[in-house]
Amino acid sequence: MKRLVAALFAGLLLAAHAQVTVEKPEIPLDAAQEARLAELLPDLRCLVCQNESLAESRAPLALDLKYEVRELVASGKSPTEIKRYLTDRYGDFVLFRPPFDARTWLLWLGPFALVLVALLVLLRQIRGGKRELAAANPKAVDKAALKKLLEEAK
């Protein structure tokens, strides 16, 4: 009886880990549509991998999204309409080159601002170092004050 319960439990565990795959029918495209699809997929980001384009990704979600884009191309949608559909659904993150607008200006200008701030800090450090050297320069020391310090030390 224990073996039967263990076998049933093992079967349930295996069934829980099994993935259900549904065969989707192939969507035929003509040469112009294939070219449009091939041009469009590298501009779209895989939502799972995040640093791969949809053309390169083999993630299951990416394969589903590719199939959906293929359906849209087959239905005659333009690349602009397809990108608008995807950004409405997934946000600008799905695009490798998001548009420059009020929501993404920091994304586009942020790296330049960071470089500018780093250069300003570096310039300030260099100038501050020159002031310290000038203060430590013996020629800039008041001779009367130095003489007074030497007399006090004796």
C-alpha cells in the first residue's frame, strides 16, 4: 500500500512539472512580409531576457510574442501600428529605442548629465589641489609671521 501511495505521489509531482505545449498553426507570409518581420524583430526587446532582442531570444514568452507579431504582420499592420500595439500593451520597455518624450527624457539625457557632473567634480578637485599647493608654497608665506613663530619656538 505504501508503494502505491508513493507511486501516485511521484506521478502527481511529475504531472505538476510537465509543461503543456500547444501546437500553433504556421502563419504563412509572403517575401515582403517576411522582410518586414525580419526588420521589426530586432527593434523589439524580449520581455524575459531584457538585454536580447525578440529576434535572438528563445524564451517561451518571446516565442509567443514573435508569433503574435507574425500574426500582426500577416494581417497587414504596418511596423508603426505593430509597435504602437505592443507599447500600449507592454509599455515603452518593449522597444530597444524608446521615443524621446516627457516620460523618457531622463533615460536619454541621464548618461550625459552624469558625465557632465563627473567632469565638474574632477575639475573642482584639480582646482582645489592647486589651491592647496599654492598655500603650501614657501614663497607665499609671510616672512614676518614666520620670524615671529621661530622666536616663539625658542
